[in-house]
Amino acid sequence: MSLEDWFNKRWYPETGEGRSLSLLTPLELLYGGVSKRRRAMSSRTPPEPLSVPVIVVGNITVGGAGKTPLVAELARWLKERGCNPGIISRGYGGRAEKYPYQVTAQSHPLESGDEPLMLHLITGVPVMVSPKRTEAAQALIDYHQCDVILSDDGLQHYSLWRSFEICVVDGHRGLGNGHMLPRGPLREPVMRLQSVDMLVSNGEPDARVKDQCGGLLQLQMTLEPSCWHQFNLDQTSTLHLPSGPRPGPCHGVAAIGNPQRFFRSLSELGFEVTEQPFDDHHQFSPQELHFDGETPVIMTMKDAVKCRDFWESHWWALQVQAKLPDLFYQKVHKHLQQFYENEK
């Protein structure tokens, strides 16, 4: 069991082990104090506004809640309406020689990070990576004339000015045991939810999650399978396929924050899944994906971009799309409208 698995089993109450981390209370208090000071400092010296709206999509827990598919859907919706969006990211797992780093189809995930490369491939919009997200945002404005900036994660990156905040909560796992790191999964206290502009539940929230969020959950998102991919021989582009492997036995591969969500999606499509979970952002070697001959291997798009250098014909990537209610788009449209009216 990895350290990540060990903590996850104790952070989330369904395991019945949530109380076993009480010895970490002093560290939780220390982390909470540092977090509080950072927020206070940002309030005293707020960053300079940018010339275009900046929409931050993040969460207050560690691990996956569904924010990246939401960013991809926002980019699609904005492009459809004639906007020129760009995406910024920290580029977790990537180490470029120079920042800001522009992601291209030829980028390697060890330079760009897996999520930025995936976002560029599936959306086609400019993606810029930098530990200093403001620099990445300004580069998109200067070099690509982007008129809306989407930040994949960054809710806690207070040096980045933002005009609108969207927080995503996992409808099943919620806020875990309600404690801050390292005793629990929270990166910020629950009261932070009161200051965001929109709170979105990924999946239908149960009563416990609704209670944790204090009745602030406004909108519900679902992640639905949208299309299948395999990599072309050039290894820099994907084949968008109308159908994938025939339902039956498969190996499900997921190195994401919540692998079980992906495995459930495969089961709902009729696959008999042998689960192959890995730590979030895991860098694969070919040997790790050689299971038993030609049984289909199905992975997330985020994982597929890390495997394209050694892609095999019986491997498939399943892309999911965020589905949101009309009210979500209405709120975003209203914000953009107000932003530009105020700029006149």
C-alpha cells in the first residue's frame, strides 16, 4: 500500500478509520495557522487585476474532485460562443527548462505535466504552464490574445488575481473527515466554501456531503463517457473513435485522485474490470501495463498522454465530458457580461 492509499483510507469516513490520525492534530493546527496567514496576507496586499476575466476552478481537498474535466468543458463552451479562452496550470509533475512553458502536441508530460498536455490535446486551446500562474496568464494574453483565462486548480494560489471562483466537491467523498492536512484532506477550512462564487458537486451529493457543505451546494455535475482515443503512429495526435473495445473483460488503469470513479464508469459501460489503480500523476513504464496478452487495457486520457511513447494497439483511452445544468452556464455568462461592462 502506498502512502497515498494509507492516508486516503483514513481521511474518508466510510472506512471507519478516520479517528486514527489524532496524533497528527499538532501538525494540523500548524498547517491551519500557515493557511490562515496566507489568506490574511493576500487580503492585505491583493494582486493586481488582469485585463481579462480569470476563472479559477479548484477544490479545497487534495486529490481529484473533477475540476479538470470542468475546465475542459468551460473551454469548449467558451470557444463555441466565439471567445478565445486559454488555460493556465501549475503543471504538477512536469519540469520544464523555462517558464512560462507553452504546451504543444509535441510536449512531453515530464515537461508540461500530464493534465496540461491532456487539456491541450482534447480542447485545442492554448495552454500555458508556470509555478507563477500570473506569468502564465499574462503570456496567454500577450501571445495568444486570450480574452478569458481558465485556471486548472489554483484556488489556494492567492498571488493569482481571479474574477470568479468555482469550487468542485466530490459528491461521494465530500470533505472526508473534515480535518485539515495532514490529519484530513482539507487544504483550507470549510468556511472557505462561503467565499467562492459557485460550488459544484461532482455527482449527486448524499446527505452527509450536503451537511458538510452547510447547504451551499448549488449545482450538480456528472462526468459522462464521450469518446474513445488511441494514439496515431506519430504519437503526438489521437484518433477520435466512435466506439471502443467490445464490452467484456478489461484492465482498467487509473492514476488519478479517485480511481474508483473511473472503474465505476467502465462497469456501467458493461466491462468486467480488473482494477489497476496507481498513485495520482504516476509515471508509467511499459512493463507496468503488460498484464495478460491482448485483453483490452482502458485508461483515462490523463494517463494515456504519459503512455503514448510506447502505445500498443490493444490499449484504449476513454475521454469523459462534464455535463452541467443550464444555470451553470448562465452564471458564467452573467459574470463575463458584467466584467466587460465594468471595463468600459
